[in-house]
Amino acid sequence: MTTATEILEQFVTQRRLERIDAVLASRTRNLLLVLENVHDPHNQAACMRSAEALGLQEVHVVGREGFSPNHAVVQGADKWVDLERHKTPARCVDALKKRGFTVAAAALRPDAVPISSIDFAKPTALAFGNEHDGLSGEFLDLADLVFVVPMLGFTQSFNISVSAAISLHHAVGERVRKLGSNGDLEEADRLALREKWLHLSVPLAEQVVAEMEKREGKGR
């Protein structure tokens, strides 16, 4: 029987298929972004857009308040990534450490290390706090390390979305340098995402699949 993927492939261009496969080849779950209590919808959206554009499949958010990225800024990037929600820092950090992640927290502290000292060949979560207070004390206490992006001017900090983008760009560059590629999805995960993205690429995909399967059944 024809699979849903095989059916949907018939309704997208070859160029679109090649684009999906190229993006999947550079996708990873071993580098991810964590945002704690980032309130501004524009900053939420900018962070998600940077994460997706740089090949991350997961964005984790911490906090009890809503997370609603501005649609005009995110430009659809949110539909291509997986958003994971955690009510508390403890739940987030515990879940990531159980998966073998090093949790690196961005903060201006005396014990902070430069981002260049982090080994991005290993699973790493880069965490950023909100626009006014940064990461909470609880999150910082639970993190494996605290890092900074070195700056050369009088300004001591970047906007949250800029900081996240610069940090993720550095991390991806290091992954490519050390591993040869940013992409490292397991095959089953790659195929599942491919089918999901085909559904997102074909209007009324569920109806299309159902109708084609119905025709196939009648043709037997």
C-alpha cells in the first residue's frame, strides 16, 4: 500500500522535496535553545526564527506564563520546530540532563566562561533568561556552567534575541568544524519529520491522503 509520504510527494515540486531533504540533512536535536520567562513576543519570535534557521529542531521554554511568538517576526519558523514547555527550571534541567545534555546558562557572572570554551561536539543546551532579569537564580544554580559571549565595547550585554543568535551561530560553526556537519538526526526521526513537513507543505494534506487511499482501495 502506498504510504502517506509517497502520496504527498506527488503534490510538491522536486525543488521542494530537495529543500526538505537538505534541511533535514542539517537538522539536530543535540543542540537546543532554552528560554526562561522571555516575555516579549518579538523576542520570542526572533529567538525561534534564529534557532530554526540554524538547524535546531527543539526549542524549550520555561515558565508558567504564555509563550506566543509574534507571527510577523517568526515568519512561520515555529511550525518547523518542536516546542517543549516546562513549568519550572528544575523540570527542564532534569529532563535535559537525563538526555545527556550539558546545560550552559548565559549570564554576566564572575565565574562565567567564554562560549569558546564549550565543547559543542557533545549534546548542549544554551539557556537564556528574560529581557530584564536574565535567568533565575534557580536555573543558574542547576546549570552545568555559566557562559558569556565576549564583547569589545562599553556595552556589557546584547538583546536576548541577538545574544541567542550569536551564540547559536557560534555553536553550529563549532559542531560543523568538529563533527563535519550540524545534522545528526536518527533515521527514524528524519523520516517522521519528513512526513510531517510534507503534510505542512501540501494544502489539505489529510484530505488528500484519505482520498488517494480511498481510490487505491477501490482499484484493487
